[in-house]
Amino acid sequence: MKNAVHEDAHEDDPVLERFHFLVNAPALFNAVTTAAELRIFAFLSGSPGASAAEIRSFCGLPAHQLRVLLQAVCTTGLLERRGGVYHNSSVAEELLAADEEPDSWSHILTGWKEVYYPAFADMTAALRAGTNTALSAHPGDEPTLYGRLARNPPLEEVFHRAMTAFTLRSVDALIGQPVFEDVRHVLDVGGGDGSTSARLVARHPRLRTTVFDMPSVSRLASGAGAEAGAQSERVSVVPGDMFTDPFPEGPDAVLFSHVLEIFDEEAILLLLKKAYDALPVGGRVMVYGYNVSDDETDGVFGARLGLYFNVLASGRGMAYPARDYERWLSEAGFGEVGTVPGLPYEHGLSLGVKR
């Protein structure tokens, strides 16, 4: 009784409200993902609404289980029930309805469900051990998730489809930066399936890029040609290990997009120094990714990412504050160091110029 009275005293506290949502969020997340995988949001897109019977006819769930699912998704606000029929909310229409588009949140949800969130049950053990103990769920002896996914091509494709979708949600803030106006050849280190490079060459007619990533990932970068269309000849692919292999020659800019946050300070400095050595005088380095706030208390996307890195992906890394990247860029020898802050999804772009 005492605890109930205490909780009632904080009834209007936004932290308590967030807590109540948080403790129910794992189930609700999976309900939304299930609705996306059943293509319910796509079915409702652009329609005047549909009854439960019509949705059941489309997705094939038993009536009672569909009722439970729809109730759960409605509590998130992504579905709305009006006059006995169901509609997408405006957010669901924007993020989830076009589920075959490469930037659909449907891909992100599936990737997080299949790869990220199962590992979080191992969080206490991983943080105590100081290493990514959840990696044991994936066969192999490679020290990172990225290496082990090469042994499971279907899951690797799910993972990179999710990564690509999230990248496409934020990449326009990167490719529109004025820094690319004076660049002719970007080395896209850890460029994955080439989605960022494809967008860059489509936006900047005089630019070409080289995607440099692991061989198992580089095979996915063939999709960059389809994304780039007529510009595909300006996206080349060089497979290799960013730590042990030399960087490809010839770039006047090196881009690390969603790469450096995976690692710790020692590895980040090594990569930045390799970038410095690969660039001509006046060449630029660009670090694009998540930035937590300076006091490291804000940023829900960055918080999730840091936990994922340490529990599963690499056993290290986090969404660092911009000041860390600026310090590392200076230590690697770069000048004119600074950051473009406040980009979408808690992103920032840290820059440096080879002296």
C-alpha cells in the first residue's frame, strides 16, 4: 500500500510515465514488428479503413489472436480505430506503410528483432565480463558480430537491410553538406552495401567513390549500382580489412559513416591515422554518426547503440560526444577540426583537414 501511495504522488511525473511505457515496450515493439511483417500497415495504406474481418482475410491470423495484436498496436498510437474500422496513424503511414521501399522502418524493426534485441537478455553478463558475451549465440570464432554474420548470409542480409534503411533515413543530412562540393574522390570506409556512396554520386555529378569493406559485405555493394542508376560507374568496390589492409589509393576525402563508434579509442586512432596517411595534403576526413550530448545524459538512439555494441557487436565502442572525435582527429594530425551538430537522429559530422 505504501508503494502504491508513493507512485500515485508521482502520477503526473513524465519520468514515471516513461517508466510505465518502458517496462511494456519489449512486448509492444514485437507487436508492431509483427504487424509490419504481416504487412498490415501496407494493407491499410491509402484506404478509408478496414474492419478486423478484412484485415484477418488479408493476413490470415486467427480472429482472437488478431484482436490481441490490433489492441496492442493501437496502444502505441500507430494504428487507430474509428467507427469500428482500423486506420494507419500519420506516423505509420509515413514510416511503415511503404514496406518494400529500401528506407522503410519495417526493415529496421525486423533487423532489430532478429539481431539486436535477442542479445540484450545477456546485458548484465556482458557488462560484468567487459566483453560481448552475447556473440556466443552466433557460430564462429571471429571477435565481432560483423565477422560472424558472414557465416550466415540470410541473417547478414537482414542485418544490412536494416542498416541500409536506417542509413537512408539519415543520409540526406550528410550528402547535402557543403564539404562535398570541393571533393572529387571519396573513400567510403566500412561503406557496407554502398547505399551512402550511391546517394553521394547521385547528388554530386563530379564525385566518385570507392567502397572499402569486408569481402562478405562488399558483395552486397553491387546493389549500389542499382541505387546509383546511370552513375553506377562512379561507385567502385574494393574488398578488404580496414585494420590490416592498406587503404585504397587516390581519394581526396575519407568518409567513416557509422563506423568509428563501433570501436574504442585505440582502434579509432589507428583508423584515423590510416586515413591521414592515405590523403594528400589538403585532403579531408569526415566522421558521420551518432553523437551523445556533451554531458552524456541524452540521446536514446545513441544509448541503444552503445549497449548493442558492448553486448553483441564488438564488445566496445559507443555513441561518443563530438568532443571525443575532435580530440582524436587532432591527435591523428588533422587541422581545421570541427563538428556540424544537430543532424537528424542524434547525428553529427566531425571534420578535419590534412595539414
